[in-house]
Amino acid sequence: MSEVHVIVPEGIDDPARPSGGNTYDRHVCRGLAALGWAVHEHTVSGAAALAGAVRRIPDGAVVLLDGLIASGAPETLVPHSRRLRQVVLVHMPLGDARERAVLEAAAAVVTTSGWARRRLGELYGLPADWVHVAEPGVDRAPLAPGTAAGDELLCVAALTPGKGHDVLFDALAAMTNESWNCTCVGSVVRDPAWADRVRRRAVDDRVRFTGALVGPELDRAYASADLLVLASHGETYGMVVTEALARGLPVLAADVGGVTEALGHGKDGTRPGLLVPPGDPAALGAALRTWLGDAQLRGRLRRAARERRASLRQWPATTSVLAGVLAGAAR
């Protein structure tokens, strides 16, 4: 039986703090077990807990490390790189010397998009064949019916500075004459001070905050929406993009990182959404007005989203790629 030790953040299953990285980690742990791997999960918080977990792992073991933990801990991981087969899963490249040391000592590196692989090459000169892409999967979901007006907007993102809620609310603030409603789903506890500040910025009562949602409640939020809006300043992939497309929802997003890869195309090459420059409220507002004012455009993008839905990667395919990387590291 193949065996792997997986080091993940404490709180990986906390419903108040959902994230794409946690979702990815949980799916691959379950998927590896379903493939017959013996999965030994270690949840850690802080350097001392990581050091203790690594010391307890036996010599020669394959270790899959979440990059959110690994990339800042070279003093803990590099000394063990000769006795452990370390595979680092980079959810978001940091671009600093500490991450470089960890990745250069690893047996293999996995990331979630072609953009991230290219970025790691630019940052650290890592050869492309050493960095493996295991694109996130997506769960199957029913189609969202949508409305004729297309004015139900949905943003699914934790209220943190990188997710661009300030850009979104500046765009919406200028749209006083248009009909729209915007539901913001996302944790408010990761950066409470920022969350309070950005909620005060959303002065229009058509903006609604639900906090973090998971399971059926999140499904209902998607089902009630017409358009996913994501104004992030950076995304390695953008799992909420494919979560929306799995329901046939078009996407309006900032053109950052791997978002274009996640968005993909419909059968005829039509992109199932709109891309705008990051950090540009005027461009985001113009795209929203275009969406709201053009029924034919909405129809085209909805058709493309439903076509893209059929080609989305499922989680077993993601796990299969990762299992191959781990098996290679074990040799």
C-alpha cells in the first residue's frame, strides 16, 4: 500500500473559515484514501507544531506539505529534506528567499495552475518539469436558473484585502441608476479590521453580507445568482470561478493569475464571462453595465458557461495527478 503523510493547516474543516486551499487539501486527502493510499494527516498551527510533526515522521516517508505552512519554514524543513521525500503544494507563490529554500530542497513541487508554474520558474528558476500542475477539481452541481434581468450579483470571497471588495464597492457606488443586488459570501474573521472597514464602505443597502457559507447554504446562494463577480488583486487559480461555472453561472473577474485558465471557453471559443484589469473600479463598473444592459450578451455568456460546465475537471482527476507526483517522489 502506498503511504503519505499530509501536513495541513489547523482549522482545515472550520466552516467559519472556508478557503480554496482548505477545500483542495480536504478533497485530495479523501481522494488519495479512495485510491488506496494510507493517508496520515497532521494538522499544525505555528512553527513548533510543524517541527514536532516533522520529527515524528519516519525516515524515507513521502510528505505532502501545504505551502501555506511549508513556504515560510525553511529552518524546520530543509534539515529534514535528506531523510524525508517532501512534496510542497504551492497554493500561492510568495516570492521570497524562505520559500525558495524550501522549494529547492523539495523532492517535487505541485501547484494549481499553469500560471503558477510559470511564476515559480520566473521567481526561482525552477525547471518546468520539476513543478507539476494539479488543477483543482469541482463538485457537480445543478444549473442555476438565472433571472431575465440578470441583476443578482454574487461575490464569494473572504473579506480580506487581496479579494478586492473595495474595488467592487467603488464600482457599485457609481451605479446608482442601474438595478442590481449584490450578495457577498465570505468569512469576516480572517482580517476583522479590514472586514469592518470594507463593510462600512458598502453604503448601498443593496449589498448584503452573509458571512461564510458552506454546503446547502452556499448552494442556495449560487442558485439565486445571475453573475459571479470576483475583483481579486491576485488568484493562483480561482476555484470560485469553476464553482460558478459548474452551475452555469457566467463570471466577471479581474484578469489576474490563473483566472483565465479557470474561466476557459465554451465549445465555440466564447469565454463564459468578462475579464477586466485588476484594481480598476471604472473598468469593473463598465463591465457590469454592459452585462446588465445587454440581454443578448447575457444569453451568449450563459450558453458558454453551460458548455464550459461540461468540460470542467472533476476532483478524481486532480487526485490522480497528485498521486502520480507522490509515487514519483517515493522512488
